[in-house]
Amino acid sequence: MPESMRANLQAATKAASEDDPASATLNGIFAELELSIRKPAGDLAKAYILSPLRPLVGDSDLVPPSQFRFSTEDLSKIWGWMGRHIASELVETAKKCKQPETDPIWLDFRRQAGDALADAVRKADRVPKDMTALLKRFGPDGRAMLADAIVLLQNCETIGSAMSELPERIEDFDDDLSLKVMKLHEEMVDSNAEAALWVLLLTMGRLEHPWQIFRVVKRIGRRDDDLMVQKTELAAVGDAVLGDTGFFASRLKQPPQTLEEAKASYLLFDRFVAFSTGMTQEFGIRKDGRWGRSLFGLRAEASTNVEKILAKVPLALDAGLPEPRRGRSGRVIPAQIPPEAAIDKAEGLLYFLGRCREHATAAAIASTQKRYADLAEKRMQEAGELLVDLVASSEGQNRTTAQDGLEITARLMDTAGLSEPASLLRRRGVAAAAAA
């Protein structure tokens, strides 16, 4: 029987089973038949059992810490450790299971996996050589990583139930949703504070604006500043937001080499500013508190990194801007057309310079940004003036070269956000060529 037909038949008998004993019997038979033809989980058992860890699996170089706790390698190591050493019987039983991932039996398997991991870690805590072996297997952060995995697995049903009441992606963390998250936290905090904390951390991972998690922290802590909150378990939430802020600040160290890299760098900068200002807008961060010292340190780091990027602009123009020069006789001496790679690098740095203006004050780089922006604009305008003269006074290949240089200069102006001067330069070039 085709799968769709089976599904329709089962749905019909299940719907009628409450009022009709014959349908109830038939529904049971269908369920047994369905189970008999279903394939065992096999290799999928790993994904089914470790599914509570999925929202936090990623690459630490690509995603901020609030969205990363486990690498794919970590999961493979956990599964291998369970299968070969601490829970081989559980793993084999799970591989043979024919029930779908949604079946409650997998909740039990996950709890058993969490218990097995917890027991193994407890034993390692008591025996130094076992802990040495554990850290060799999982790395220096392995003990903390396993502790998080244990909480998520042992409390999979409670945490999963709470998270199922929230949207997968939260663009607007309004008062109603904030209140709902607070109630979900309160419902489990007395019986299991660790699980309750993970509801907050997982919620943060779903927020379009993660710093808004402080809206819940204020409700739970009944304070709108960090004086007492950072001394409680809620400090882990603030630490997570700071961790994300640091993630974006540290990735501004490398100057972009192309326009595409510059666009990616600006997105990092934009995200850093959003986190940095978002924290202080949502919550009272005292300058002399632990969070305040960390935050202002990150702001200083980001400002320094961005200023170092902006300092590359003059050198990039040296290589990528076709700047003619006027000789002693007053004759304009043309410049060679720069290599495309040099033009692309200049274009990228000018793009970053122009876009930075939006956040210059918030990032404490306003004077630096203005100085380099004014310098770049002056050089491009002066180069444009000379190139227009060259177009008007030259002919043949020399004119073509001057026109190419003029277009490159206009292109760099456009990228720097100087669209009107770029348009004017192009019109003047066309007029100069027509008049010659």
C-alpha cells in the first residue's frame, strides 16, 4: 500500500478509535504493522539522541558564542565515548529502535545519555588520570562543554517544552514575549536552576537583537542595573552578551583587501556597535562594575582596530588611485592605470571609511573618520580635476588612458559615498572629450 494511502487509513481509524472499539483495535494493528516495516534508527540514533545540542552546534570562527557551544567534532567525540566506553548498551539499543524521533522513547534515551555522561565526569573528577584523559579527548574546555551537554540532555523534556512555546526566530521581543520567558524561567528555577538558565540562553540565541535578553533579566532580578544581578546566576546571561560583543570586536583586526571583504568587515562593525550600545540602552551597566569594565575595554579594542583599518586608506590610494601630477612647466603628467587588485583594495577601504561615518560617534572614532574621509575626498577631487584636463588636452591612446583613469576615480568616489561628485566628474569628462 502506498505510504500516503497508509497514512490516510491510519488517520481515519485513529480518529474513530475513541468511539468505536473495532476502529481502536484496527488502529493498534496498523500501528504494529507500521512499526514492523519501519527501518531501525541506525546511524541516525546519534542525531536523535544529541538533538538537544543542535541549536548550539556551529563553528566558533563564524558564529558568536551565544550561538555556539559544541562543534560537530565535539558531538562525534561524545558519541564515540558513549558507544565505546560509558554507554555502549544504550547506543546499541538506540540504533535498533524503530520509533520516530518524536516518540517519547527518545526523551528517555537522551536522559540516559546525560546520566551516563554525568557519571563518567564525576568519576573523572575523583581520579586525576581519568580527568587528564578526558581533557586529552575533549580539549582544555572539555569539562565545561560536557557539563553543558549533561544539563541539556538530562533536562531535554523540560527545556524542550519551554522552548516550544516561543517562536523559532524573534524579531520583536515585546513585553508579552518577555513576560512569557520570565514565567517559563520561574516555573522551573526552584526545581532546576541550571535548566531555567538555559531557557534564557537559548532564548537569547533566537533573538534578532540578542541584547534585548536584558528585558527578561530586569524582570527576574527586579532591578534595571547590574549592581546585584551580576552576582547571581543571571550573570551568565550578561556574560553571554559580552561574549558576543567581544566576538565582533576581535574580528575587526584584519584590514579588508577587497570590496567584498570590506562589506563583511562593516557588517561586523555594525553588529559590534549594535551590541555595545544595545547593552547600555537595555540595562544599567556601571562603569566600575565587572560588566562595565569589560564593555568599555571592548569598545576601546574595537575603536583601536577600526582606526588601524582607516589608517590604511592613504596607502591604498597611493596604489589604487590614478593620480596625475602637474610638472614644473604646468603640464599634467599622467599616471599609469593601477592594477585591478590595488583598485579593489582602495575601493574596499573607501567603502568601509564611508560607511563608518554612521557609527563614528558611537564608536569614538569621529575625528579619525572625518580626517581620513576629508583627506580621501580631497585627493580624489584633485585627481579628477587633473584627469579632466588630460582628457581635454590629449588624444589617441593617451586620451583613452586618461578616460580610464577618470572612470576609476569616479568609481572610487561612488564607493566612498560621494555619488554627486562622482556623477559631476563623469559629466565633465564627457564634456571635455566632446570639446577636444
